[in-house]
Amino acid sequence: MVHFQQSPCLSFRRPLVCLSWMWFLLNMAQSQRPEEDKPNILLIMADDLGIGDLGCYGNDTIRTPNIDRLATESVKLMQHIAASSVCTPSRSAFLTGRYSIRSGMASTDNLFVVRNLGASSGLPVNETTFASLVKEQGYSTAIIGKWHQGLNCQSRTDHCHHPHNYGFDYFYGMPFSMDLSCWPDPSRDVELALGSYLWFCVQLLTAGVVACTVGKLARLISVPWSLILFAGMFVYLLGYFWFQSLEARSALYRDCILMRQQMISEQPLKAQRAGTIMVDEAISFLERHRQQPFLLFFSFLHVHMPLPTTTDFLGTSRHGLYGDNVQEMDFFVGKLLAAIDDLGLRNRTVVYFASDHGGHLEARLGKMQLGGWNGIFKGGKCMGGWEGGIRVPGLFRWPGKLQAGKVIHEPTSLMDIFPTIAALTGGTVPQDRVIDGRNLMPLLRGEVVHSEHEFLFHYCDAYLHAVRWHPVDSEAVWKVHYVTPVFQPPGAQACYETYFCECVGKNVTYHDPPLLFDLSRDPSESTPLTNATEPLYDLVIATASEAVKEHRKTIIPVELQLNYERNHDHVWLRPCCGVFPFCLCDNEDTWSSKKQQVESRPSKDANTGTFE
């Protein structure tokens, strides 16, 4: 016979025990509920990825099986918009939920981004990021990968713009950005070896000068002062000529560094292996924090030029180096998602995937395209309001909470992540400033069918180039362009002669009357509407103009961080892991003890050309 233990509450003869038991269960439930209601958050952001590069958004020539599978398990956003078409301002808006013009992360000089690690520009520390919000709710926070929001202010070690000052407990990655100089050609091997040899010689000579000086002063040795002075001058000249040679050649030593927390771990970084190390760091972070709520922002260096790609993926795509790099990024996304599953965190983790803006059309080597594809959308990176530069992938996965496979065509923004994270974690959105993002959870859950964004404003640097209007009672999505870049050469669809389009000056066109498109009928913005072709033309233009006027009333002038006054190179601000100017180091000792490759590298089937 099976005996069941009787609950104390089943006995009316022990009412005090019953009440005590019920009080205990109630408190247990209340103490557990907050943790259960606070999901882990994994934010994955690609760099310069075109929306047309992914299978789940229509590409059938580049293989992205892991991101495509994530899309089938997610809510997919079809009109997901970056706040800027270039890196630094787009990411500052993503972090803060505010247009970058509000925080001063813009310029009037066509400078676009934080230009180097010797600049004092960066995200103002009085801005609140989503990491700061969730940290107050007991979350562990980390950013791994690209930062590009500045580093130093007054000295090379003050780290005033370091992620630590914006709510991130842990940082591993590039404080700057992947740049053309960061993947050196083979001739740089000689340069790096020479730098290490010179630094070794300088150390020996310096030690000798110091020893001789001390010995001479103590009358222990008899060495002419002229010889000691000559040796000291020789050390100085070695350093001077090495510094001048670096100034004349590239930013490889100045900007292409990896940091672990506050310390430089590689200078210059070994770009080809950086992606692998960062995925390992991310998985290690997940393992360390699996028992507590966490927010991990994995900020890819992929797929930004110069596209450093491991040999396992070189030659695996039909689109050259760019396609190889996209497919490697997809593999790394698969590793992150597999780690979430292996750690039993799948149902407790919100996963978000996006790109910071559209693909870089001008990135080419001869006839070989080294930038992304933006699908049917016109324009690309650094092109103000054209759709190709600001429409990006947007995937949200939360098993059991969000409907897998759901597709939303309403306008949404990267800025929406800030208030959405606040809603998910119980954080409070700041009330002392304008927050331009909107909480996406009601839209993602299907509680509402329309986006809260009636208007979205599209900036190029500090200049407003376009506005989008989605009336609540209409299917139309109106786009009004006031300024557009001049493509070069004539007849081209990008700015090939200047490499980046400009935001102001002789290389832009000011439209009066403005250009008007209905994205619901003409998503590629191919045929401007006129009074003759659109009955609502005057109404739309007037409504957009009034919206712009009201929006500008909310912009409080602040110092523009990306203007030249703050955004140019200062030698004394450049980070250095050695003795300046011999800034060379490789402190990734733990990496060398790990496996040289991430486990389960994909193998290419010789017959089908597909990954197993």
C-alpha cells in the first residue's frame, strides 16, 4: 500500500500550522516570481550587414542556416530601422534609445563616426544605456566585440568612455572598430617583427644607460659621460624614428587593439583570430552567469571591411571574401545559440539579432564587391535616409512567450530595444530626457497591431534628411526626402568617387519640393510621387513638415562629439600597452592554451558544396 504524506492544511485540528504553511508557500512564490519574470537577454549585432545578405530575408546564394533557423523560431521584423546609416551614431542610439543628435553623437563636418582612439570624442557619460538599466535590476552585463563609442578624454589611461562607465560589468573586444588597416598584408609581418626587435634593443640599451649612469655616479665604473650621453641619444632616436615610421604608414598600431576590461591584451590585434576568441569569451560569460540574470551584447566585428576570415571559411561562398565572412559570422551565431541551449537557458533567454545599418556599397576591390547587399532597397551605408542604409534585419526569439514564425510589417527601430529591455527586466525608463524608442513587447506579443511610431526621422550626421510617416488608419508608409546624396560617377547608385556619401555641402541635393514615396507600394524608392500622380501629395508633405517642426522643438543643443574640435587624433590619448611609442604586445596567453579552432568546425561536402 502506498502512503501519502498528509499536508498540514488537511487537518482542521492544526489551524496555526495550516496558516504558517500557507504563509511560507506564499512568500516562496513571491520570492521566486521576480527572478522567473526576468529573462536573460542576448543581443547580437552585425556590423555593416545588408538586409539582403540573409536567407531569411530573401537571399538564396549565401548560406546562413543558423540565422535562418533563428528566424523560424522568432518574430521577424520587416521594417526594422536604424537611427543612422553609419556605425557610431547608430550604435549610440541603440544603446540609449535616443536619436544620436540628442547626445551629440553627430557632426556638422561630414566626420560621421569616432575617427580614432586618439580622439577625445565619445558617448557622454550622462547618457543612460540599457546596460545601466538592467544592472540596477540585478543583472550581470557584458559587451563583447565592437564598441566604437570613444575611449579616452585627457590621457591614454583615463578610459572615460570605456563601457564600464555605461553599465557594462565586463568588456572584451575592440574599443574602436575593424578598419582597413587592421588586417595587414604579408609585408606587415616584417614590420611587426622589426618593431619587436627594436623594442628589445631599446630595453637593453636603456638598461645599460641606467646601469652606467648609476655606476658612474657611485664611482664603481669608469665610463665617459660622452658615451653614456651618446647611448641615451641613440635610444631616443630609435624611438623617434620608429614613431615617425608608424605615423607615415598606418593606424594598425594606433587603433587596431583588443582590450580585456581595462587592459590592452593585443596591440595590434590578430584580426583573423579575433572572431573566434570573442565567441569563446561570450560562451565563457554565459557559463559563468548561467545561474543569474544576465545581459550580453555580442557586437560582431563581422562583416566590416577588411573582412578578416579564418582559413576554414575562405573560398566557401559564391560571393568571394564578403560571402565567406558572412558565412563565418553565421557559424559563430550558431555557436552562441548552441551554448544557450547546452546551458539549459533557451526558454529563459530573449535573443535579438540585427545589424547596425545597411551594407557598404562602395566597399570594392576592382570589380569584386566587398560590401553587403541591401536587397531591393536603394542606397546603403552612410547615405542618410535612403532605405538601403537604414533598413536592417530584426529577429526576436523568446520560446513560449513570442510566436515563432510571426512576421511584422510595422515600422520599428533599433532605438526600441532600450525601452523594450526596460519593460522586460522591470527597469525604469529615464523621465528626465526624451526617449525616442518604444516598448516593442505589446507589438511582438500581438496585443496591438500597429507600431507606436507614427513618425521616424532619418538623420545623416547632424542633418535631418528624411522623415517616415505611417498613419494609424492607413496601410501607406510615406517617406519624404529633403536631402539626398549625389551619387558619383553620374548614373551610379553609390558614391564611388568619395567612398562615403556626404551629408552636407556640394555633394548633396536639396529637394524643394521634397521627394515623396509610398514604401508600401514602392519599397525600392524608384519613382517619386507628385501632385499629378498622388492625390494626397500636399497633405503628406504638409503633415511631414509639421512633424519635423515639432520634432526639432524637442532637440536641446549639446556639444557635438564628432565635430573636428573633439574628433581628431591626439598622440597623448592613444592607448599603449608598452612604453610609448613601442606599443606592441600579445597578452592572450589563455587563448594559446585553448583549442586553435572552435569545436565542430563545418566541413564542406565535396559533392554538394554545402556545409554538413
